Amino acid sequence: MSKITRRAFAASSAAVAASAAFGLAPARAQAYPARPVTVIVPWGAGGGTDATARIVAALLEKDLGQPFNVVNRTGGSGVVGHSAIATAQPDGYTIGMLTVEISMMHWQGLTDLTPKSYTPLALMNEDPPGIQVSSSSPYKTVKELADAIKAAPPGKFKASGTGQGGIWHLALVGWMQAMGLPANQVAWVPSNGAAPAMQDLAAGGLDLTTCSVPEARAIIEAGKARSLAIMAPARNPIFKDVPTLKEAMGIDYATGAWRGIGAPKNLPPELATKLTAALKKVYDSAEFKDFMSNRGFGTVWGDAGQFGSFMDKGDAQMGEAMKAAGLSKA
């Protein structure tokens, strides 16, 4: 090392020491973000997850002064996008929208990724499944429907809302288990999402769906279906006439699809803290509340620690439901 280089190094070291002595934060935390941030979404453009990610990104950009660019990385039932988040550099310049599927995919043998593969930052949303029937259905309450399901031979009733082993399928399995019935008491008809399932319900091809009420909203408001109950601890204020399972049947069972923001594992704590604080400002903003409310999406806040615990609990719940349905390969 030359004399000049040693002198420069010593001066630099002295400056760092002086900063520490005066309690100044490292430059990395002070400057962040110094350039655009990529926000990876594991699902397609135009869906609920994409829409939620874009309002969050826009409000983060407004607060932190750098572009937050949403990139859709689809494929593999969510594996591609979730992998892209997990394998990015943990420098704060790639974050992403984690969804409930991260608590499901490894049970299906699709990936080794689990909630532990990330630095959790914030839980922003949860939408519980509703139990919908067509407007021509004879069942006016969820208890009437449940009694008919119990009395019927396995497989007579048909339900849908997503693909085989998807969140709404597992919600149905969990409800059956909570009633002491076999996981396959109601036959599951795979679909490419809630929208086609609701169309099939309205046309008479299904007996019920177990997708979220916001997803069923268009068909319900068109007078072609009705929601009998939601699998949640409390009613959705947007759909306040729909009771919870506990209110309607005394069954204390709740689950749901959720969305939160995460980063690659080992994100430096000062960056994680800054991002979580910024996400709390987003969550508390009128813009975010209005956006979510107008679409009927549920808003639920969890900080980094709470989000991590929430994902771990959901992971165990999904594992139990998948094993009961014979869908687990773990």
C-alpha cells in the first residue's frame, strides 16, 4: 500500500469513527434509497395482488423519493416470482409482494422456499373466503347448507374457486375438518380462479364457491349469487350483512388469502427498519385505505415480527389442510 493510500485510508477510518462517536447513522442507511427499487409481484398484471403492489409502490415512491418499479414475474404457481425475491441481493433494492402461496408451495413439493426464506417487512392485507351459493339455491343460511352437506354422500356437492390445492380449496377443506367431516366431503372442481368459478356457480354448474367476497362481488351485485358466511374472526365492514362462521354456526375457524411485503433473507436491519416504517405510513394513508376499501379488500397491519409469526402460523395451518386432503408431498 502506498504512503498516499495509507493516509487516505487513515483519514477515511477517522471519519467513520467520528461519525460513530457523534451517533450518526451509516451512509448506507442515510442514503437509502439512492436509486430505483424493484418490487417483484409473483402474479399477473391486473389482478388483486398486482393492484395492491402498485398502490403500495406508488406511495413508497412518494415518501422515499425514488422510483419503486413493479415487475410481474409469473409462472410455476407463484414459484418463479417468490424465487426471484428470495434470491435477489439483500441490499434493499429488490423487495416483493409475498402471498399466501409461500405457505403452501413447499408442502406441494413445488419449491424449497418457506416463509423463513425472507426478511418479513409488513403484512398489508388479508381477505377471508366467503361461502357463496347461487341466487337460485334453496339454502338461505350457511347452517342450512352445512346440514345438507353433512346429510349427503361424499362428493355430491361440488365447489370451486381456484385450482386444485389452492387457498380457496384448502379453505373448504379446513371448514369440512372443523365440522368433523372428511376433507373430500365436498368435491372440488378446479378452476382458473374465482371469476370463472363464480360464473359457473351462477350458471348452475356448482353448488357453492369458497372464494373471497370481493372476488364474488360482481356476481353477487348482479343478483346471481349470495354470500352466506365468511371464514374470519369478524365481519368485513364492506359486506357487513355477511356473518362469520362463528356467528352463524358456532365454528371458530378462520383463514384467508393475504399479501405482505418481504425482502431477501439477511436484509441489513437498518434497511428493514426504514422500509417497515415507510410501509406503515403507506398503510395509514387515506390513499391506501380508500384504494383497498373501494375494491372490498381487507386491510390488516403486521410489522416485521408480527408478519413473520403470522406466516409461520399459516404455514402450519396450510400443512395440516394439505395433508388431510392428500395434497402434501412433504
